Amino acid sequence: MTDGTTRPVHVTGWGRYAPASVLTNADLERMVDTSDEWIRTRTGIRERRVAAAHETTASMGAVAGLRAIRTAGIEPDDIDLILLATLTPDYWMPSTAALVKEAIGNTRAPAMDVAAACSGFVYAYASAHAYIASGMAKHALVIGAELLTRFLDYTDRNTCILFGDGAGAVVLSAGDGPGGGLGFEMTTEPQGAYMIWLPAGGAKAPPSAETIARGEHYIRMEGKETYRFATRTLASTALTSIDRAGLRPDDIDLFIPHQANIRIIDAVAKGLDLPMERMYVNVDRYGNTSAASVPIALAEAVNEGRVKVGDHVCLVAFGAGFTSGAVTLQWTADPARGIAGDAAVRPEDVQVRLPVDWDSVDPIPAALAEVLARPVAPGVEVPLDDVAPGEPEHAHPEPVGR
Ligand code: ACO
């Protein structure tokens, strides 16, 4: 892996989208033998978002992607590469990125998915950086989007409490000035291949009545082994990318770690000998959104004023594979642009192409039907940055698109 400095590549746009429905720990208490107290103390999660029946990985990714394009102040057709990281694509084929390309109104870019589980966004970021640094692209849209709640067994308390839905995105652009992506690291350890996996549906175990009866279409996880891997790897992966950037951990103003578990983030801070204030945390509000977690956290951190021009930021993730990845960058964009970029795109204005002559089934897991049927409570947390200061609120009645 090089230090990635062939040609400066900057983050020029960022955006995110989270569906409106909230699944709380109290909801999960009614489904499995768990408690709010256990979930909060063992994971730090209070609630997570659940996509509505009309939403898909592509639709959420398209909203986040278009918001990132608006933040960058460019047109969709300026994008000449689209990479979408996900482990929950809409279909096996076509790629979810292809659907997103049309939904955002782009006619030029090659579009493809990146499969590296929760490290997927960081892998896609590094790949897009390489395309731009080498001159093969000028503006790349990099998206992390996940709809995990449709791949969970809501009778398995080991997994169903952890995950949620959402999407985040950045636009990476070629630039002349210093800064942007400075140091990269990616690792893959196949010894961990079956520590987090989804057994059926692929070529090894095609879907059948038997695989479904055995629940093999749901995510399975060895939590303890995954936890050990994460705490062993995250700090060292971050350190390598920081070192390749010519920096020391103390030079990093803000870490954006994968939001899987507050205890894992705490362990990274300890491993780097840094206070928790240097770690951005929003796992309490979204749970683990896999490939969407880092870009959602990055967009929120910037919009909340946690990142300033000139700051050094380290994005670091781990996931199934086992994979891990880190990007150390110097922030150069005006942080104020993100709020207006988000407000410029309403989810209902983004349309993903539907199949012709094909009756879709109801995609909502039975266990979540009640959660999705209830109106979105007025008390639902609405981040302050959801609406640009001085601009009117969206016309639609429900608070979607945060
Ligand atoms: N509610 C109540 N009790 C529970 C629950 C639950 N939801 N889940 C497990 N328990 C029980 C266990 O059965 C066990 O009981 P026992 O002692 O009677 O056997 C006890 O709680 C402790 O279980 P542990 O597994 O030891 O709990 P731990 O402290 O390790 O926390 C957790 C479990 C949260 C899953 C943790 O191991 C973890 O975060 N691992 C990493 C998971 C992760 O990040 N996965 C995402 C990877 S990214 C990707 O690519 C998808």
C-alpha cells in the first residue's frame, strides 16, 4: 500500500440518511430475552433506525449520495466513479451502485459495489482515492449503505440487538492544494471468515426451503471472537495509516471509528493512549450500521462542528472477513456546507428504478411490523443539523431523512 500522495484527493462533499422509524431497546425487550440495561452497558446502543417497506439499500444510498453531491456543489453528472459499499445489496445483481447511479441522475460513471462488510466504506474510500490519485477519475461518489434489519433473526438476542439501517456518503475530488487523504491501511484475515457470516443464499448454499427452515438466511456471529479481533486490530490499523501519513496518534484531532460497540471504541482510545473526547460516538442512536457507520458518523461529526479546516481525521473500521481499514486525512472543505447539502435533498424526490412485471413481497420482518406501523413519535431525536438555519422545514409531515 502506498502513502497515496500521487495527486491530492480531498473530501469535497458529505451526506447521510437514516430512516425515520426507531427501534428502541424497550421494543427489543418485548421480542427476546434481553434488557435495556444489558444492551446499554454491553454495547452503548440505545436505539437504531429501521427502513420502511418502500425503502431499500439503493434508495437510502441515493439520498445520502445526492446530499454529498449537493454539499460538494457539483452536479450528479460531474461524478465519474460510483463505489457503494454494502453487505445488504438490494439484489445479487445488478449492483446496488447501478441503481443508485440512475436515481441520482448520473449518466457517465461506472458504478460498482464493494463487499468488505463493516470495513466496506473505508475500502471503497481507499479505492476511489487510488482512482483519482492515478488520474482515472476526477470526482468519485463513495457510499456506505445498509439495510441490515431485513437480515436479522429477531429471536437471536446475540445479533438482533446490534444492527440498524442507514446510509452515508462522501464525494472525493482531485485537488491541487495540500491535505486530503494522506495514509491508508487495509487488512484481511480469512481465519475469521466464519465469525460473522450469512450462510445461505450464495453458491455454496443456494436458498431452499431447507436453508430457510434452518434460519441460514440470517446474519450469524461469534460475538466474543469478533470483539477480540476488533480490539486487537483497530488501534494497530489506525496506527499504521497514521504512520503512513507521517503523523503520530496525538496529531489526530478526531477519530471516526466504526460504530459497533462503545466498549470497542473505548478500547481503541486506550490502545492509542488518547482520551475518549478524540473518538466520535453515535452508536447510541444508530447501533451498528456496518458499511454506513463511518460515513454517517463522519457527516454528523462535520455538521456538528467537530471537524475544522486543517484538522487531521482518522477513519477506522473492522468487519466480517475479518477485514479492517483506516484512512488518515486532512480536512480541507468548509464544514458549514454539509447542513445545506442535507437540506437540499428530500428523500421522496429520489426514485430508484423498479423491476417490470414483478410483484415484490412485503419485505418487513414480522417482528418489526408493529414498530413500523406506529407513527413516528414527536419526541424522536431530530439532530439540529437536519434543517439548515434560516431555511424552511421540509413540507412533508414525518421527520424523515436524518
Ligand atoms: N441480552 C441479554 N443477555 C445477552 C444478550 C442480550 N442481547 N446477548 C448475549 N447475552 C448473554 C450471553 O448469553 C451470556 O450469557 P451467559 O454468561 O449466561 O452465557 C452473557 O450475556 C455474556 O455474553 P457475552 O457474549 O460474553 O457478552 P459480551 O460482553 O461479549 O457482549 C457482544 C456481546 C455485545 C456481542 C460483544 O461481544 C460484541 O460487541 N462483539 C463484537 C460484535 C460486533 O462488533 N459485530 C459486528 C462486526 S461488524 C460486521 O462486519 C457485521
